Amino acid sequence: MSRHEQRGPGKPWFRRIRIDWFVTAICISAIMASIFPVRGGGSVVLDGATKVLIFILFYLYGVRLEPREAMAGLKHWRLHLLILAFTFAVFPLVVFAIHPILTHVLTPALVAGVLWLSILPSTVQSSINFTSIARGNVAGAIVSASASNILGVILTPLLAMFVMSTGGLVIHAQSILDLCVQLLLPFVLGQLTRRWTAGFVLGHPRLKYVDQLSIITVVYNAFSDGMNEGIWHTVALADIGRLLPILFAILAFMLWFTWWLPGRLGFNRKDQIAIQFCGTKKSLATGVPMASVLFAPSIVPLLVLPLMIFHMVQLIACGVIAGRYARKDEAWHEAPGRGVGPEPAED
């Protein structure tokens, strides 16, 4: 009897979904800021603390990225090029295609939020984790997700200058300068100093809590500013109800297309998995801080609201899909005559 058979009936799908406490903390932070917004001098202090934490966050990103690891994986250029195309070209084009629908059913602020979501880089950790769980090309995922975030620091603001004008937002030169100082500069400093700092940073995994604290603080500050500006008077539960099916539909299409097209182009199953998980993700960790730098504080809460919802939905959906891929791969390898014949195909 195989190990697969010994485990017996699988758990219900909802029990296989792991609670992401980081995402939960972000939601709690947004709720708490909406109930207890910071005002007056406290707001000034929180703004300063947020900028410092964002600087530290992107410094740590720079320290953690191994340049040699990235260079070694760049040989599979077709894989990386396709993932970047999905992230920075196909995804925005899909949103542009449904823009008339968005403007008809959503408020201008939420339309801008969906546009912002579409031009963000991929996640790093979850893209790699899901690719690993699904038995995909992990090395390719590492390089592509990292390259997406590096290029995103430059490409996302440039795309925003064009795309976000559709949502009625304008990015000024000062915002680009602020972004370079708060995001690009610390990232470069992290790369330049990693010879001396990488050992410490990589040897202390609990530093991930600094990353998480940075994002939670940014969210709290953004929603606190939004409450002070009365931003929630412009959105209702009905708006959220109309937003949800749109985000579901976008994610469903991207998950299908990032699997179908690579298959047509001749990529193997492991590459397809990496492309699907890297090409459909959008980074909350990058999107929230970047929005807080580029845009006025009063509009950031509604701007990042679609991203927060999409982030939670993508984690759940990709968790279910990765588990399905892993079970199918395991069954194939445990079958008699394993290794004979083609890899398992998707239904």
C-alpha cells in the first residue's frame, strides 16, 4: 500500500487552508486605525516612524538578495521574460480591457486601486513557497520573483505615471524622488553592504518580523490618515460587494492564462508551475509602502484596499492549487512504473 493510500481520506478543503497571521494582522491594523486614528502630534511621529521602517524594509530586501544566485538563474531567460511579461504587461492589459466595466460599477478611488494592483511586481516569498509546494521550478521562481521586485522599484512608478492618470491620479516628480530616497536608495545600500551584513540578517530569521511590522505600520498609518480625511464616507459595503467578483474574475483568468500559454509555448510542467505562481501574484509588501510614498495620504487607504483583498484571495486560491499539484505529482511518482511516460497533465 502506498503512502498516499495510507493517509486515507483527505481533510476537507477548508481545513487545508492555513491562516496567514500576517494578513490577519494587516486586516486588524486597518480596522483599529479606522476606529482609533492617530491625530495631531502623534500623526507626525507615526509618519516619521513609517518612513524609517520603510527604509529599513527595503534595506533588508537588498541585503537578502544574493546577486550570484540571481545571475546563475538568468540562463533560463525565456522563463523569466514570460513571467515579467505576465506581471508588467499582460496583467495591466487585462485590467485596461475591462476598464469600461470598472468605471461603470466602481468608484473612481477603487478603479484607481485596481489599476495600481495591476502594475505591481510579484511577491517573492509566497511565489517561491507555492512553487516549491507544487513541485515546480523553484530556482526559476527565485530568480524571476526577485527580478520582478528589483525591476518593480523602477517599472511600477513609470507605469503608474501612465496608467494611474486613467484613474484621475497624478504622480509628480517629487514623488519619484521620494521613492528613490525611501525605496531604491536603501535597496542599493543593502546590496553594497551585504558582504558585512548578510551573515547577520540571514542568520536571524526573526528579522522577518521587522518586515511585517513595517507593513502593518504603513497600513495603520494609511488608514489612520484616511479616517482623518473622512475617506470612508466615499465607500460603502455595496462598493466592496461589486469589487470582490471583479478581483475574483481577474485572478481566475490570470491563473488560467499563465498555465495555458506556457503550455502552448512548450514549457514543461515545472516551468508552468513557476510561471503560474510568479506571474499571477501581486506584492502587498511592495505595493503598500510604494503607494504611501507616491500618493497623497488621504487616498492611500482606498488605493490599497483592492490589493489587500486580492492578496488574501490569491493566497487562498494558490494554496489550494499548489496542494492539488503536489498530490497529483506524488500520485504519479508512486504509481507502478513511475518515471515512465509524460508528467501528469492538468484537467
